[in-house]
Amino acid sequence: SDVALTEALVGTMLAITLYAVAVRSSLTMRLGVIQDWEEVEADGESLPDSKTKPDFGELMDDLRTILSKHYMRLELVTYTDRETLHRALIEKEVHGTCTEDEGWLFEQDQRGLAPGATQKASPQDDQDQVGQEYETLPYHTQTRVQRLYEIMQSELSLSATSLTYVNIPEAGKDH
């Protein structure tokens, strides 16, 4: 009788632990970045200006702070080039991307999004374009998750990034 009770208790504790791990891992934002940036983040040292801009560490700290308010973690996923980074966003391997703002940014007229995909810039982006500040923002962050976009739009206003929501349609749905 004691053995059966102990087994039931251990089984229950194991189930609760596995559930907690599953919930904890689901509260992670996967952000795709170019590989050189991850080295800066991991080392805490800056690379030469030709490879990165000094605001990247601050931007990642800001994102971590914002996400922690919503009980989320930030996981950086590195990619070797922009093509694979773009593909990862479209194929939903990552929730968002952060790139240097060089004008190529997944724009529909130049690169094309996935069929049926749309994007919208935040009102902050519109103001920045009008006010010439747009050119001074060194990074561009895109997300395919509406809720993450809303969180970042409301709380990331003072950071060194412009923000865009990319609507990627579900596979197999009619449009």
C-alpha cells in the first residue's frame, strides 16, 4: 500500500514537472539574427564597427526586459546570411528577426513575401520616416506574431529599432 501511494505521488510530481517545463519553454521568443551579432551578445564585447553597431547589446537587453514583464524569455537563433534568416521567418522557425536596417528588409516589392503574406509598419515607423529619424535607427525588427508585435510596439518605442508586423498566412488556408 505504501509503495503504491509513493508511486502515485512520484508519478504526479513527474507530470507536474514535465508540464512546468513545457509551459516554460513555450514562453520563449525565438529571434533570428545574423551570426556576427550573436558573438557580440555572447562575449559581451563589441566587434569592429564594420561588423556591428554598438546599440545591439542594448537592444537585446531592452527586448529581454520587455519580454520578462510578460514572463517570456528571449532566445537568439543565429543564421549565416539574410536569405536563410528570411526563410526561417517565413517557415516559422523563428518568431521574429532583427537585422541591420539597410533597406533590403523583406519588402514585398523587392524580395516578395510568402504568397498572401502582408506586413505593416508601426505608427512609430511612419513618424520616423517623416521626421528623418528613420535613417538613424540602426536595426529593423520584424515579427510574425501579432501579440509580440503589440507588446513591442507599446514598449520598444525608445530603442534603436524600427518595428514591422509580417502576416504570414497559415499553410493550406484559402485567401
